[in-house]
Amino acid sequence: MWGNVLRGVAFGDAWGDPNEFDSITMLLKENHGLGPDLPAHLRITDDTQMTLYLAKALNDSWGKSPDEVRAAIRKEFLTYGADPENYRAPGTTVMGSLGRLRSGMHWMRATSKGSDGSGSVMRTSPCAFLPEDRWVGITAYAAAITHGTPNAIAAAILDVAMLKLAMTGKTKAGSLLKDARLACQEAEVLGLTDTGEWLEGFEVNLQEGFDELVRLIDIALAKLPKLQKDPWQDESADPSLVISDSKWRGGGWRAHETLVIAMLAIDMIPKDEWMALRRAVVTDGDSDTIGAVTGALLGALHPDEFMLAWKEWGSNFEKIYQEWIEDADHYQVAQVTA
């Protein structure tokens, strides 16, 4: 299961990458209004890179103490920051926080307490395979080390919660938004705000983040029936424009927006996972990050489809990442049933 969630991240990321700075009007001129096809050459970005680095950190620190897990995550994120391949429009918040970490700052001072950027949520899928008594806290820390706001951390936790529900058949395409809303409303009861010792000493009100997610989910749910009838009607059906608070372009640059946009794209086209992924990446917003988050959820919902897709198109990825993704199949997270 883990490997196919990771493959979903990579496919969504690579499909969205070339679309990122094109307008929805331009994108919809291709393929009779359906936007660009999956590229022949699949180039991943920071979204898949950071997912892989987090997965490696969790593998290397599996079953170890909280201090050792935190140290492993810090080490791998700093390795990512110095990676020669880290030139693919890495997030400003991520790189700023990592720069302060590298200078020796404690993470609580190094993190950005003003950013809810999507970097916190796009990398979190490996946390869905952590043990039940650890996943909330580790997810929160993996987000908070760079993005210290309620919106950013709550979005990462909800993303992992939805991945776990999808993998266990407790939610499905067409019901993601409804089930996510319920999880947000019951966040405290479900333990989603209980980060335990992982954020000890760091002041953040996660309920504020879950409340903001409910606000965005309600916007999406209100528009969903019309969007399901015609997911490609015109530019206004772009799920990132439905959710964005910006007057100028689509959303997905902020963590909570990214997650709701991803769930909306899947719920818009619940019976066709590849068309849902297309709907996610043909957007005026942060297309590669939206694609990565959508792809992870679809990989959890349809693991067999992404294994078949990998057999057909996996060789179209850059060799270094093709090999790393296949190697990650053997990480500890791959041995856990969510």
C-alpha cells in the first residue's frame, strides 16, 4: 500500500509540474477542454523529494525514542535542503526554516510561525503508516519543524487521517469532504489535537486549524453537486478557484487549501481516479503540490491502479527517483498495515 501511495504522490507531482505557472484558460485549450495529458517525461519536484526524505527519516528511526525520531527528521530535511537536486522551486518557508535550523537554532525558533504554506502537507503521506500511538505527534512535528501555524499543522494531521481512512475502506471517493468535515468537528475526541510530547513546549492551538478546514470544506460541499454534474464546464470548475481566497489566481499555496482542493477534485469525479487526478492538476493554482496530495489520496483509494500505472509509465521518471521510489517499497512503513 505504501509504495502505491508514494507512486500517487509522484504521478500527481510530475503531472502538475509543467502546468504550475500557466493559467487555467491556457491549460483548458488543450485536449478539448481537458488540459494537458500526463507528460512523456515525468519530472518530480520538491513535493516528492521531501516525501522521500521524510520516509527515509521514519525508516531510519523506526521504533526509536522521540528525540531520535525528531533528530532523524531534522537530519533528512537538512540533507534535502543541501541536495544538488533541490533546485525545483523549493518553498520559501521551507528553505528559510531549514536555513535557521542549519545555523543551530532550536526548531521552535527556526520554524515559521506566520506561514501556513503547502510545504507542510505535501510531504506527510509516510506518516499514515506509523503506529497508532505515534502518528498524530510525528505528523505534527514533521509539519511544525518548518510551518508553525495551526492551519499548516492541522492540515497535515487531517491529510494523514484521511489517508488512513481511505486505506482501511472507511471513506471513499465521493465522500472524502463529508468524512473530513466530521473528523475536523470531532478532532479532539478522535485525538487529532493530541500531539503529546512531540510538540511539548510549542504553543499552537490546533483547533483553530481544524475550524478553518471546516470553513473551506463547507465552501467545497456547497459547490460539489454542480461540479459533479459537469467537472469541466469552464474555468470556474477549477477546484482551486472554488477554494482560493485570492482574487487573482487559484489556491493550493496554503496547506489547508491544498488538502481541501485535493479532496474536492476526487469527490467531483469519484468513479475515475485518473480523471480526478487530471482535474486536480489542470488548475490555476499550485498544480504540482495539489497533484501530489491528490495522488497520495488516490493511491490509498486505488492502490492496484497505481501499481499498474507504475509498470506502464514508471520508467518515464528520472532514473534516480525511479530507483528511490522502488527502494522505498522496502522501508519500515511498507511493513505496516494502516
